[in-house]
Amino acid sequence: MSKVVRKAVVPAAGLGTRFLPATKATPKEMLPVVDKPAIQYVVEEAVAAGLEDVLFITGRSKRPLEDHFDRNFELEEALERKGDEERLGLVTEPTELARIHYVRQGDPLGLGHAVLVAENHVGNEPFAVLLGDDLIDPRDPILPHMMQIREEHGGSVICLMEVPAESISLYGCAAVEVTSENDVVRVTDLVEKPEAAQAPSSYAVIGRYLLDPAVFEVLRKTAPGRGGEIQLTDALRVLATMPATEGGGVRGVIFGGRRYDTGDRLSYLQANIMLAAERDDLGPDLRAWLRDYVAKLS
């Protein structure tokens, strides 16, 4: 079995209920961050890390997501006739990013089940799981470092971020042991969305995972947990106790960069403002307007 991660799995079967009514007919992954869908940032992140084989785990009403990464010949021809090369490039770019595949999850049985659905495509290889709600700023890549740790140690690698105590109940939380590397810890246990008083640490699991294929056998044996769903957190708890010779062991890489939760309305708005404010084409005018607007509020 190769230690090199080549494939990315992107679960995208969620209903997006926190953004209703906007997501009644539009997949939440297709909501724009500035001027491109949130999900495109995730695919670009995978490709930048060398993962050019991307599998989407989809469900009903996700057809617009598939269309976005497919050719639109009528639109392309219209732009060509106008000589609009700039917009033509923006339209064709998503279709050329990666080899993209799709499989439907069927029953909405949780993240662990979505990962299990990917088994036939992934095979006996380590693979990445990238959650679409987590937008990692392109200037702060974390996947290459996670891949390096995976190549050195095997097992699985998850991304951790320190969060305030009052926020830990929104995440999976890791119990950790320090290692000789400053930003790498050994994960000894995980708890899904604990209350602050029961949390084993302040380290939250965010949506980037490098998983050993041993996770599939563990997931098949994992009973539904919190919310009646098959939790990936529960499978990772088992992997953390397994010997390395069987694909066990879980390490965490601590992320200190810029990350936006596009599944949360406030964080989604912040992502739009922050990314737009730092762009050369939009930033100067937006920053000037923001200064004036905030001054009027105070």
C-alpha cells in the first residue's frame, strides 16, 4: 500500500438547512464566496496539494454542483463570439481543475457513512477527506504538511484548531499528547461535540482528514452514535488505539492559519468580506466603503 495520498473525497450530500430559504433549490456548496462557489475553493485546495482525483459524495438536488464542474458549450460559444477571453477562462477553469467523480450517498446516515460510500473508488489507498463547509485560505495551506506527516508516520492525520471553550461543543474534540514536533500531536481519544466541562482539550477537529484505508473496516463495524448517525469521530477513536501495523495511529496537525466556516451564516459573510477586501480588483473600493460604513455605525 502506498503512503502517498492521491485522492480526495468531498462529502456534499448535506441539506444546508442553516441557509434556508436560499438552499431550498440551490446546494449550499454552490453559494458564492465573492464570485465563485464555496466548493470550488475546496477543489482548488486539493489540486494545489497534488490531489487531482476528486470524488464528490452527493445526494438529491445536487445537480447544479455537477453542472458547475462540467462543460457549458452554449455559454462558452457565446463568450467566444463576444471575444470575452477573461470570462471564458473563468467558465472553463472549473472543468479543467481535476478528474472529478460522483457517487450518491443515498441514506443520510452521517459523515462516517459518506466516507464509507467512497470505498470502491478509493480502494486500498490512503485518501483525503475535505469538508466543503471549511474554507481554508489559499495563503495558509495545511494539506501539504498533513501529507508530509502521513508519509513519515503512516496511520491517519487530522487537522486541529484551538478554539474558545464556549465553542468546543460545536466540534469534535481531541485528547492529545505532545510530540517532538511543535505543531504535531498524538491523538489518544476523540469526543463528538462535548460540553465545555467534559472536553478533553481545546483542540477542535476541523474538516481536513488524511485517512488510512483501515478506516473502512472500522466504519463497517461502527454503530450509529450521536444523532443516530455513523460518526467518523467514533471510527477515528478506534484507529487511535490500533497498532501501526494494522493502519492505526492518529496524529493531529495544529492549524493556526485563516479558516472560514461557510456553513455558518456569520462566518460565511465574514469570508466574503475578508477575501474580497484583500483582492486587488475589489479591495480598495470595498475597504473605503467599509471604513465609511463602520464610522456611521459607531
